[in-house]
Amino acid sequence: MSKKIDERLPKDTGKKVRESYAAIRSPWDKLISYKDAMHYVSRYNSVLSAACMQALRILVPDYKERAQYMCEAAYQRLYYIQTNYGAYAMDQHNVHPFCRGSFVGALTGDAGDEGLLMCGRVQDFGTYRAEKELDVCDWDIVGSELCRATTQSLEASSTAWSEKLRPGTKLEFHMVEARGCGDRHCRIVAESRDKYPMPAHEQWECFGPVATEDQIKYTQEEDTVKESMVFREECDYTFSNGTNMEQDDSSVSEMMSHSNAACLYIFPTIDYLLRQGKLEEKTVDHVLRCVCEAAGKAAFGEYYAKEAQRAWLGVPAGLEDGRLMGGHIEMFLQAFGVPYETEAFNSEEVIYVIDRGKLTCHAAKMGDAYVAYWYGMTRTLVNAQWFLWEEKEKVSEDKLRIKIARKIDKFC
């Protein structure tokens, strides 16, 4: 082990005499199970998403305008993806060639929900109507604009899929209930407007009552679920859908590693507005940094939060330096499936080189958001003598090099 890195037991320690378990491991050998790690990274990125949504609210103050931009960006992004890669996805979901119409696109939403730990049930799935009810959604803290935009990603995916089939019935997706708005469930209903007419509406108004309200099937609270199918014995720990597609628990890690939670809707919207000249990059960068730094400081602002983090990481008594923040970052990167190298991990400094593309899911400004967020955390999880910053000049553009060390900055 390098002198710059504190001694750690090899990863294969004990394998000859004990069973191996899927888990992430802190620098102090605290293990967190795979299932718990997936729940951890899901909520972690949802919390950061909530901060980034606040930044977008500052940048675009008007609700209607902001929601419309998010809907437009979501539709364009998913339509492009599914137009280019939809055939492969349709094959995965067992979409038979005799199918026609856009109802088949509901399949990708259902599988995606389960992979993102948004568990629930499909209540209806047919040519003229589809209904999905969610009991759990970690994104429910982000904002109702997001709930509106998710319907448009489904609409875009369904449209793109239908264009690869024979012409058929087109469905319109509506968010009828949303946990982010205080409802007990999230509920998406897709309807054929030819069979179930409704007045025309703007894109951002894909929200609220639907024509088939009398067909909605409500699940009583005692019958709701808390885990996705891959983590439930009654489902044989397997996700399966109406077309007999099956996935195991690896599908959760796959979904998590391709999603910064709701940031997957927020940053494409920011890029969309930058391309149109409706936002200035300098202002965007300033607002993101300010909001994410504050969110990071708030995460461990209360001393009990710091103690809870120490217990979760298994930090030895008396350790009060940058390794606290380093351990936090390592656990997140492992849970998120992001490759990284540890260049230094000692009482004086902590240095990581991180795969930028995997961390940001190729949304460039996500890297700045994480750095600002972690900087804020460092000031409260460790103390105000410690800083976290990026060292761009020491690595290639595809890497993110961060350093945690003591520092004096009169303009922080």
C-alpha cells in the first residue's frame, strides 16, 4: 500500500473461509448490503436533484414556463434515444411484431420504475388504456414540474416505439396523482383520445383528471409494497411483466448507474435553454454552485447528522479529518458504480481520480454540481478548516480529480 494511503485490508480477505456477499465497503471495513446500497444511491441522487431543481427555479422563475421547458426537453431527449435504440429495447421487452399502437411504450416505463426502486403495479395495459400505480418514489422531494416532465418521456418513448410497428392507436399520458404533490400514490394513466376524448391542453398540463377516472383502480395502503419485485420473495426475486420479460436484481444497479435521478431531467433542460440562448452559462454556473454548496453544508449542518454518518461508515473514534469526507464519497461512488482511483487517503490529504462520464451520465454540468455539493459537505462533516476542490490541470478531460485538505481561503 502506498505511504499516501492508509492501510486497508485486501478485498479478498477471508474468502477462503467465509462466504462472499454483494456489498459496498467503507475504508474502515463497514459493509453495506447490495440492496441497502441501491436504496442509498437512489435517495442520495434524489436529494441532489432537489437542490438542482431549486437552482432551475431561480434560473427560470415562472412555473408554467419552467414546466413547459422541462416537458419539451424530456420529450426531445427520449424521442431521440428511443428512435435510435428503441428496436433493441423493444426486443428486450418482448414486443411482438403483431402489436400496433403506442401502448407498448408503457412497458419501458414499468421496467424503468422497478429498476429505480419505484415499486407498485400495473393496473391496466391495453390498446386504448394503460395505468400504473406507484407506492414508492424517491424523486417525490424534487418538485411537481418533474412529475409533469416524466409523462413526456413516456409519451416520447411510446411514440418512438409505435413508429417501428404497424400504424395503430396513439395514447396520451397523464400524471393523475403524484407523491411529490402530497398524494399517497403516483399514478400515470394513458388513454386513447379517439376513444376517450378530452379538451385540448398545453404540453405542460399533462397532469390531473382524465377521461377514464371511473376506471382507476386504487390500492389500499395495507396492500401496498415497499420494495421492487427483485427484492420480494413473493415475486421469486424477479421482475416480470405482461410480455414475460424477466430481470434479476442486477437491473437495479444497471438503472442506477445510468441515472443521476431527477437530474436526468433537470440538466438536459438547462442545456436546452443554453442552446436557445435563454440562459447565460456564467449565470447557470454561479447559481448551481451557490445552491449545491448550501445543500451540501445543510446535509451535515446538525451535529447528530455527522455522528450518524460516522456510525454508518464505521469511522474509528478520534478520526476528525478529510478521511471522513473521503469515506463518504467512496461509499457513494461504489453504490453508483463509478470507477475511481485513490491517490491519497491519510490524515493530511485525500485525493481521488474519478471517471467523469460515469459520474455525470455525460451531463457535463453534473460534475460541477457534485463538486459544489461535496465541498459544502466537507465544511460541516469535517470542519471549516477543510476544503474540497477540483484539480483540473492534473488530469485529462474525462477524469475528475478532487482533493480534500486543510486550506485557508479569504474569499470562500
